[in-house]
Amino acid sequence: MAKDSNGIELNAGDSVSVIKDLKVKGASSTIKRGTTIKNIKLTSKDSEVECKINGVGVVVLKCEFLKKI
């Protein structure tokens, strides 16, 4: 089960918010704290989700940096 930073279960299609500024490997941009991400997808790893972010593209984020909205 994928869980956010507060221990709340995440499901496919949920909306989440980023709780910390994150640097993106291979890109010069960062994902700012408070960025809202809609329609997440679960991966085979319980600690990661896949999502699409405007200006960055498709990325895989660790659940410890996300908060369910």
C-alpha cells in the first residue's frame, strides 16, 4: 500500500500536494513546495507514484514527499 507523509493510503487517481522543494534529476527545474498534482498512478513499488507535472513531464516521486488532498 502506498502511503503519503501522514500515513494516509494513496489510490490511483488521487490528488496530492508536494511538501518539500524537489530537484528533478536530469533537468534544471525544481518542483516547488505546495505544487498540486492530480491523477497519480501507482507503481509496482509501494513507496513511489508516477505523475505528470506541467513544465516538467512525467516523473516518479517518493510518497514521503507527498500529502493527500
